[in-house]
Amino acid sequence: MSVYPIILSQTSLTNRDTLTYPFEERGLQFGDGIYEVIRIYQGSYYLITEHVNRLFRSAEAIKLDLPFSKQEITSLLHDLLTQNEMASDGIVYLQATRGSAPRTHAFPPDTPANVYAYVRDMPRKTKNLTNGASAITERDTRWENCYIKSLNLLPNVLAKQKAQENGSYEAILERDGKVTECSSSNIYLVKDGKIYTHPATNRILHGCVRMRVEQFAADLDIPFVEQAFSVEDIANADELFLSSSTSEIMPIVEVDSNQVADGLPGKTTQKLQSAYEKDAGLVKERI
Ligand code: PDD
């Protein structure tokens, strides 16, 4: 755990990794806040601008005043890596809530946001990136504003737990007969040389890696079709893969105990993985 976090709030750091909040803290009591998870490779941020932009979009959506500009938080996030002498692969977790105030549902007046961020080591998931991972399907019971990176993650937590209990890596979420995304990643189906994924509506988180997948597809002349597919479509898919800051671009080779196509990572997925590694400045180190 890191020694130097960023803290922008009326909180105190009681020891190296314990922040002290009052009982009446909006994030703790209402989940009234937002967050970001930013990838770090060899001590450098990947897609930091995209994450900072999304943080501000989420803040605007929940009418939260952030106590910094995009430039200021970017500079603080860079300082965080320097102070922690970060040189490995990891993540930064950043959280902003509506602050500490007596509990009442409506926004408390004159209350500054509570913000903290810290660094954590996180190696690449090389085995799953190379061999692929398995998933289960689960009903998407989340609210209508999944484009906001909100702290309210209970449906995501329950879905991921179910996947884990099943020995699977992810839970693919389905709403009204269509696949939206996964519990903590976006998902794509490849069929006849085209990539299909749920459109970037309020039903999914607009992933920073998803934006890159769209760009890589354009560069590789692979059609990127923003059209939702169904769980039944997976049975006839050529490939399936997911994307996120922590999982990168990961092949999904088994869903609900059924193989996807031949049960091996597909060629299109592998091309996108190579594009990702190049974009993120990674040497090929998958085993
Ligand atoms: N999750 N969809 C959901 C529901 C997510 O929680 C995430 C990221 C993504 C992918 O977004 P991005 O490409 O910007 O990482 C899609 C992060 C990693 C998390 O909550 O830990």
C-alpha cells in the first residue's frame, strides 16, 4: 500500500493507509459520490486525460462541485506517482464524494467534496490475456444511469461474486434481452469480421479502453458496430472479448460453461490486444 495519498477534504490520515471520516459522510451513507480507476504501466499513466474527462462528466451528472480543475487534478495525480516513486504496473483509485455533513438526503449546503486518491500495485493479468477467461450471464439490475461512474456498485458486486463462486472471471449483464456490459468491463462480440457492442448510451459505462478499442478497430479496418447483441447470439459468435483499465482487452472463451466458438482466443481479439500493447507502450510480455 502506498505511503502518500492525495487527500482533498476535511479528513485526516491516521496512519499510512487509514483515512478517518466522520460517521456522517455522504459516500459512506448514501454512496453519494463517483470514482475512477486509472491504469499505470511502469510508473506512467495510460489514458489519464480520458479518465479525468470522465470524472468531470460524472461530477456534472450528479451535480458535484469538484475542488480542482482538470489541469490541477492531473498535476496532483502525477505528483502522486512521483511521491510514491511508482515505477511498476498498478492503478490509481480516485474517489470524490459530496462531503461530510449531518445525514439528510438532500445536498448539504456549503460542504466541500471529500476526495482521495492512492496508488496500488497491480500486475497485468497475463495468463487470462493469453488464454482467455470464462464468464457467466446475469440479469442487469442496475439503475438507468450506468454512464455515471457512481460509487453505488452493489449490483455489480453481487454479479461479480456470483461469477467468482462459479469459477468465472466476469458476469455478462443482460437487460431486456440485450447484453449491456459486464460487472466491471465493457463487452464485444465478433461475427463475420465485425465487432458488435452496446451503444454508448446511459445503460453502460463509456469505458476509456472502449474508446481505444473503437480507434484500434478503425485503424485496423474492422467495422465497429454499436448495436447490442443478445445472450443467444453468443452461441454463434466467432469471438467474444471484454475491455477495462484493469483487464485490458481480454478474450472470453467460455460463457455459462459453453465454449465460445473453438474455445480459443480469436484473431481479431489478438490484433486488438497487440494494438493496445503498442498504444500503452508495453513490450510483449504475455506468456
Ligand atoms: N471498472 N463498465 C463498468 C461497469 C466498469 O466498472 C468499468 C471499469 C468499465 C471499463 O471502463 P474503463 O475502460 O474506463 O476502465 C466498464 C473499473 C476498472 C473498476 O471499477 O475497477
